[in-house]
Amino acid sequence: MTDLVLQPDVWLWLPMVAFAAGFIDAIAGGGGLLTVPALLTAGLPPHLALGTNKLSSTFGASTASWAFFKKRLFDPALWKVAALGTLLGALFGTLTVDWLKAEWLEKLLPLAVLSAALYTLLMPKVEEGRRHLPQGQRLKTKQGLQGAVLGAYDGVFGPGTGAFWTVSTVALYKLDLLHASGVARTMNFISNLTSLATFALLGHIHWYLGLAMGSALMVGAYLGAHCAIRFGGSFIRPIFITVVLVMASKLAWEAWWIN
């Protein structure tokens, strides 16, 4: 669906927004809270905005995921069950997005984001370099549920998924923020790609705009991922907390006061 007529300036400022979103998302997640409202402001209908956002965000997620993998900050062998759960959850979420009523989600989401921020502020500091996971059936169950829930959320809505992945990974497995960010970027890529394929089949993508934004988002994601890897948890933590607090405030304002 690419016959929508857009104002000429949209092709300039939307890629600029995508660049900023890619940088932030690679470090802390939440980049979709910039791009989705921007796409709606540009005049795209909601379903087309969500699908186009998936196209652009998949570019950024793939770039950031590859950067963490190359630096050995993510081990695919340890996260196979989470990856499968994420794929299935994202498929389910995207297929149900056309009919699912999300009023309750809009009001509960700010509380969930605030809880994530508070947990990050108050949680005991995890030792840098902590990446080992206890093996066993319990780990597989936790990973499968985590992947299914967050994958479904990404399929239905999306913005903030990376932040939820980061904080839940720290909470569930006691990994440090740097390695948790590596997990978040990779799982976010899996859910984005799954959701993108589904949106494409449903015809909910503005391909030209998505590719333009995706190119800019890749550059932002590359710079953000390498900054996070270079400076570690001490760099990620304040940006992550700032992002989730802004997310919570924005969502609460829109859900509880404006709506």
C-alpha cells in the first residue's frame, strides 16, 4: 500500500526522527515511541503506521543485534527457546492486532513501564560481565514465556519492547545491563522480522517510506550499539532509566488524561 500521498517535507524529517530512534533503541529500547507517533503525525492510518514502523525498525534491530553478536555479547545457543517463543508470540500478536481492543492495555502499560523503571533504579547492581545462565527445564520455561509474552506485545503494539526485554532479562537471569541489552536487541529483531512478514502479507506497509526511514535508523542503531558496547553498563543505565521514565510519562498522559 504505497499510493498514500505525503507532504514533501515528510521525506526529510521522518528519516531524521528514525536516526534518533535507532540510536536510542540500540542502547535502551523505546525508539518506537518516537517513530510510531511521527508516522501517525505524517498522516498514515494506524495499521499502516504500525506496519511501516516494523519495516524501518527491523533495519535498526538487525544492525544492533549483529554488533552485539560480533562482540560476543550474545550467545544464540543459550537463547534458542526464547527465540522460538518470541517468533510464535509475535506471529500471534500481529495476526490479532486488527481486532484486539487495546483500551485496557493503554491504561495498564504506563504502570508496567514505571515498574520497569523503579526496578532498574532499585535493583542490586549486577557484576559487569555476568552472562552465564543456569541450565535446566526451569530456564527453558522462563525463556519460552518471556519470549511469547514480549513477542506478542511487539506484534500488537511494539514501542518499548526493547526496554521490556532488557529489564526482564536482568530481573529473571541476573545478567548485567550490557549482556541483557545484547539479548534484547536480538529478540527484538526476531519479533520485528516476524511481525514485518505478517504485516507485509496483510498489505499494511508503505514500502518507500519504510525503506527511507530504515536506512537512517540503521545508521543511528550502528552508532548507538557501538557506544553501548564501548562504554558498558555505566553508559547504558542512565539512558535506559531516562528512556523508560519518559515512556511512562508519555503513555500515562495519553492514556489517563488525553483519552
